[in-house]
Amino acid sequence: MEGLFFEMTLTDIRRLAFQLAEHNDSPNAFNAHRGLAGEDWAISFLRRHRNLSIRSPEPTSAARARGLTM
């Protein structure tokens, strides 16, 4: 996602984890009504995978976007 200039928020990660668990019929204790994995799960996941980071997205400058499309 980073290569496409889309940063993932913590909520995006929680939603993706829920969808993946549902798709694979994995037993889980996620909130089916909200369609999200729990905050504790997300924090533990990020602790286990230190190479991942959650950052607030910044808009890509017009000059940089033009330079990447040429």
C-alpha cells in the first residue's frame, strides 16, 4: 500500500484482519457487528511485527506525483 501512496491506519488493519479471519473461517473473538478485530489484537500484532508502523497519511505533493507518472 505504501508504494501506491496509501497508508493504512490502525482501523484499516483491524478491518482487514477481521475480513481475513472471516474469509478463512478462522475461529476468532472479533466484533462481528462492527467488523473489526480488537484493539488489543492490533497492538499485539504490531508488537510482533516491529517492521510495520502506523503513520498518519500525508498528501503527496503535486510535483512528486507528476514526477512518478513520467
